[in-house]
Amino acid sequence: MDKLVIRGGNPLLGTVRISGAKNAALPCMAAALLTDEPVILENIPQVRDIETTRKLLAAMGAEVELGYGRAHHRTTICARTLAAPEASYELVKTMRASTLVLGALVARCGRARVSLPGGCAIGARPIDLHIKGLERLGAKITQEHGYVEAVTDRLRGAEIVFDKITVTGTEDLLMAATLADGETIMQNCAREPEVADLAALLNAMGAKIQGAGTSMIRVKGVTKLHGARHRIIPDRIEAGTFIVAGSLTGGDLNVAGCDPAHLTAILQKLAETGVKTVVKADSVRVMGDQPLQAADMNTEEYPGFPTDMQAQYMALTTQAEGTSIITENIFENRFMHAQELVRMGANIKIEGRRAIVRGGTPLSAAAVLASDLRASASLVLAALVADGETIIDRVYHLDRGYENIEEKLKAVGAEIRRVGNIFPKRAAAPAQS
Ligand code: UD1
């Protein structure tokens, strides 16, 4: 199993280019199931979750071409025939977002069979809201043997109010509603930029969607969608992670090819801690020449501070003077990075949904274990400023969502390398997020 070895202490200097957003690419790939014509997606990040989605779509009978060479960030998906509208447990268990195919499959094929995701490292994460919504659209749902089965002659437009804001739930039902008979009005929707990006693709395929990116989305169902070409938005979480890296290491880093409009809450919170940035149309330059001060932070749905940046923010606050209280409002049990940060010298206490970080303690290198995707990113950040050589185990979590992270960090001055098995196994890792 791969590990990352990072020697801390180098300031990050230069330019790093941000990849396409994994969380926009995944629903856009699922959306290709809605048509028998080719859908071409550009700016697809080369990360493991994309490869998992390729396998998932291919197992259903779709042709998925992931570009190589100069075209290596493009994928062409053609779901001409879908012999097996199913998502198996084998794939769903490694990537929970596989459940995103449920809505598209039942809308296009009239039936879908998708494994229930089960527990994962960052909490229970049920899909009851996806199921309730599909029932509102007229699908008959049964649950048996760990699978959800949805059947319909044709979905019917309906009014859906989400009990709770859910990102992939909004995306799943948005896809389903495009081919429903009549109008669907969805309220209390997730407002994430990834939802708006999916809607842009669906509209390019002939869907009639209004309001994506706000809490109310209207969809006028159509009978057929066609092929389209679409460019995925930049990854705001990758951008945020590099901005924190630039600041923590006392560097001068230009985070290029991002969309600062999607980073408002992150930049605002970082400014509160004393991080200095210069924001341009598609880049953020971060200068780490200021001391950092503590600032409390609550994770919220977009446009609030993203839960996917909580772990990275915690790494930053370990180096800020004073006490920061971090409240995780989206997922229970999303503080697994804290105990590893403590092993590196951080002073963090967890009380339920709150983490109390007493900052300003020097970090020292240690052997640490990545427990989920964003937790891994926070350990990389801590390692970049720790004294000595940190070894991060189970970096396959990181590979799910960060494209070429070690090459990107190395190019701006980090001392980082990937190695095979160099120390004995510690306790088994919890299930993946
Ligand atoms: C998406 C993101 C993930 C991010 C999360 C929150 C993708 C592929 N993943 O995950 O990176 O951390 O949004 O921004 O885009 N919930 C229910 N019932 C449901 C669905 C969700 O109770 O049917 C709960 C969840 O347990 C959680 C909250 O709602 O507490 C939000 O989850 P949700 O927005 O659905 O997260 P994901 O879409 O899985």
C-alpha cells in the first residue's frame, strides 16, 4: 500500500494549477446515462473515484472512453444501450457517490437496482432522501438484500421538499426529473456549485431546468435528452487545500485555474485568521508572511464553510495563536484526523460535534494514518510544516480525490515522495468515506 513521505519546513513557492472538480465530474458522468448519444466531458480530474465511476458505467453497458495523452482530461460516455441498470455493492462500497446513478437509471430505463451504501468512516450517510424523492416522482421502491430497487413506467413531475439539504440527493432527483412527465419543483435544494454545473450539462443535453444553485429548482420534464459537450468546473476543495498549504508553510503560492467565486466562505474565514490573499478572476495568490490567529469555524451547506475543508482548516488552526472552536454540522464522526494531528503535537480536544484546537504548538513528524479523503489532506498539510519526516499511510484515500498531489506539491518546493510498504501495519482502517 502506498505511503507519502513528507519532510516539513519548505515554503511553497510558485504556481499550482487546480484540476476539475471531482464532485462535479461524478454526477455529470452519471448524467450521461440519461441519453443514448455521446456526452463529452472536459476537465475531468484523473483521480480514483473517476475510475470507479468508469467501471460502474461500463458494468451497465455504457461505453466510457477516458482520454489519454493530450486528451487525458476528457471522457466520452455513450450509454446507447444499458443492459444492466445496476450498481453493485462491490463498487458502491468503495465510493458512496455511486448511488448517484439511481435517479438517472430509473428515469431512462424504468428500473434501477443500486446497492445501499452502508456505513462509512465519516458517519451513517443514509440515502433515505433520494428514495423518498423518487417515490414522490412515482417510482415504486423496494429494499431487499442490501439493494434498493426502483421501478416505474414513467416518472411524473411532483413537488419535493427536502427534509434536509443533501448534495447528491438534489443531483440524483434533478437527473430523474429531467425525463419525468410534467413539472417538478424541488425545494430546500443544495446550492453547491456542483449542482449548478450538473444542471448546466443537463440543459446542454436538452433538459429544461431553472434555478439550480438556489434552494428552489424547477424542472420541466422532456421525453428525450441528447448528447452534449461540457467542461467541468474547477475543484474548490483542492483550491482551498492549496491556499491553506501556501499560508501554513509561509510560502508565496499562486493557486491558478480556480473559481474564486466558489471560495468566498473559505477566503473569508482564512482572512479572519490572518491569511493574506490577492484574488483575481481565476486565481488566488496566497502569501504566508503573517502570523496566524485563532478563529472559530462552523461547517455549513454552501454558501457556508464546506465540511470538505474542515480537516484542512483544523491543520491550519494548530498553527494559529489562540483557541479555535470548530463545529462540524454536516457529518457526525468527521474528526478522525484530530487524533493523528495530536500524535504530531497538536493540542485538540473533541467534544461531540466540536473540536477545540489550542493553536501555536509546534508539530513534529510522525507515522500517521489517513482515514478518509479530506482527513488525508489535513495530514499532508500538517506534515508540510512538521519538524522531520512524516509518513502518511493509506494514501489511497487521498488518491480518490486529489490529482497528482505529490507532483503538484513537489513542483512548488515541497519535499515529498511516494513509497511502498516501509513500516509494519497499524490497526485496520475504518471503512471508506
Ligand atoms: C456530498 C459530497 C461530499 C460532501 C457532502 C457535504 C459528492 C460526491 N460528495 O456528499 O464530498 O462532504 O456533499 O457537502 O458530491 N443525508 C440524509 N439522508 C440522505 C442524504 C443525506 O440524512 O438521503 C444527510 C447525511 O447523512 C449528511 C447530510 O445529509 O448528514 C448531508 O449529506 P449530503 O449532502 O447528502 O452528502 P453527500 O451528497 O453524500
